[in-house]
Amino acid sequence: MDRRKSLKAIALGSVATGLAAHGCKPGEEKSEVVDVKTHEPAEWRTDYENKILSEIKAGEDFFNEHQRETMTVLCDLILPPSDEFKGASDADVVSFIDFMARDTESEKMQTDLKGGLMWLDHKCNTENGVVFKSATEGQQKAILDEIAYYDPKTPENERPFEVNFFSMVRNMTMSGFYTTKIGIEELGYKGNMPNVWDGVPQDVLDQHGVSYDPEWIAKCVDQSKRNITAEWDENGNLLT
């Protein structure tokens, strides 16, 4: 099984700037200009979700600009695009993770997400002299290779923080991608589809001494009319 198929299986089973502390002198108040641009509608969201997000200002996003860019790089390393398949950023997975992080009441999840991004920057800055998003793909993968695998026999609360962080982001990337239109199309999932029903078998009808009314069977079992919505008269009689 190749890596892409493995990731699909997961989906179906279902410090640099980050560590810099910017404070103010006692008594000073720091003001920040907040971008009031609203979210643009996205095809992969429902009308309700687009309505809710349109009321949320960009300045209220969970991730700041640097964190979003870092998360975009990370998600695309987890699920990269190719000539055959789309990648995480094609489905705007980071917006999904941002939405989930704001919507959840779990402070631990929120802390782990931002703390994990800070860890990536710190680790990459220490080893390569640049923040994670600015490193080469080889440098980025070398860092991720250290945290992408864990012993399943080790309880989650005993694993290193960064390992659990990567596992959470990987799971959210899979969930975010494979619940979008392009992800569902890649899986080939078509949802519940009507099958062909030709009525109760004749031998069963004969066994019970019953039969279909010719007019009724023509209206209900004729497969050429399977996509036609049934209509009834005021007395409950089937018309079509």
C-alpha cells in the first residue's frame, strides 16, 4: 500500500517569531490594527457554515498570519499535491483546522496546536537557522521524521508533546481533506444510491397466493420511471 492509500485508510477509519515575547512597558497600552475583511464563501462549506463565517472577522481567526502559513506548509507535507491528486491546501484544510480550533471548547487542543507550531519553529531555528516555513523541504521532512512515528503501545499521555501534536494535525488534515468535495471525489464515495427493485419474486407471490395489481406494478416497479416523484390524489390513490 503506497503512502496516499495509507492516508486514505486513516481518513476512512476515522523558536523564531513564534517564541518571541512582545511586551509593553508598565502603564503602556499596545494597540493593534485588526483587518476587518470577512471570510469569502467556499464551495466545500455548507450555506450555513458560510453564513456563520461571513460574520466572523479575519482578525478573529485562531491562527495569526505566521501560524497559518506554517500550518499550510505542514499540512501540504502531510498530504502533498501531485499530478494525480490534490493536496491539503487545495481543499483549504487550514481553514477547517482554524474553524475547529475556534469552535472547540478544549483549551488543551488550542494550546497544543499553537504550542506545536512554536516547537516546529524553535526546532528548525536551532538546527537550520530559519523558521519552519522558510526551511527547505528536506530540512522540514527531517524534523517531521522525528515526530511522525510512535509506539502504539505507549499511552498517549506518555508520548512526547511534539509527537502528539503531529498526530493531531495529521488526523485533522485527513478529516478536513476527505470531507470536502474534492476529497470525497478522490475516494469515489457516492453516498446512498437507490438499487433496482423488480418487486417480490414470483415464486414467493405464488407461495402466498397473492399477485400484484397490473396497474400498480406498472407504476411502482417500472424502472424507466424510477426517477419520477410519485403523485397521489386527494383520496390517497397513486397517480404516477
